[in-house]
Amino acid sequence: MEYSEADAFRDKLKSYGRSPRDNMYKLIAETGIDYHSTKLTGTERKFIKDVLRISGLECEAKQCFHNSQFFLYTALNVLSRYPEIELTYIEGFITYIDMPIPIHHGWLLMNDKVVDLTITQEEYDTNIDDLEDRVIGRIPEDMIYLGIPIMSEDIVELIETTSGTHTILEDFRKETRHIRQKYYRTPVR
């Protein structure tokens, strides 16, 4: 098997070890999935537009956990109208191949396609108003998305317990750290 850019990124994550995130780096390096994607279908774009309209979510920069988790939380009430849509929150790291610094990040996976409501790209091809420049569907060739799926019920519990959104994998709050701990004991694949 050929050594890929994602393999190099995994090795880089394993080399980090002097921060409180040691376990998260190791977890993602060892169990994270290297996500690839293609363009969305018309139905998938319509679903995103419907959820954004219902939620009022503005998809602000530097708010990846909020953007993705709140979108999923709202989408759970709309999914029954879209039986062909599967939606999962993913948490892990993204990086740019020419600057392989791990960026802790949250995004969505819809029908095995990346939906990143936060990161912008140079190409404008989503056909979704106000999100034309986001990484939705096709991932730029110079980026790597490496993460693990987080169960929807954990996102619901997080939001309903804390009345907010934030990282799952680095959550040490007393009332929600049990959610974080699930992924370190038995990582989801």
C-alpha cells in the first residue's frame, strides 16, 4: 500500500505529546477516518438549504463545533422528510498539505460527503446561497480531513445539558465529560 499524505499527517499527529490533547492526537491518528468527498446532489443541497432556513444558523467563521452541531441538532427534526439523507457529526483534525499543522475541527458527513459549514475555499461551486465558498461536497486537493464520527444522541445530550455547543473530544466539563470518555474507551469507527 502506498504511503499517502494522510498517512504522513497521522504520523505527525502521533508526534505531538506535550499538551493536554495528547490522547486526542493519538485517538485520531490511530482510529480517525481519512474522509474524501464528491459534489452534492440536488436533494442534498435542498436539505442543507431547508435546515439553514429553519435553524437561522449563520455559519460563522471559527465556529466549527457550533455550526456543525447546531445544524445536526436542527436537522434531526427535518430528516423524516428526507429518507435518503444520512447525517453524522465528525470531530477530528483538518490540515493543508503544504502546511501540515493540525487544526482541531468539527464538520458533517452527509451521505458519505463532507459538509464543512465553516472552512472557506477559493472555488465557488456549492450552489447554496451564503455558503458558495465553503467546503461542501468536494474537498480541495490540498486538504486532509481526518476524524471520527460522533453519535447524534451525544450531540443532542451535549446541547440539551449545556445549552451550548463545543468540542466533544476535549470536553472536560463535569456534566458532560462522560460523553467524551465514550470515544476514548471504545473509539467509533
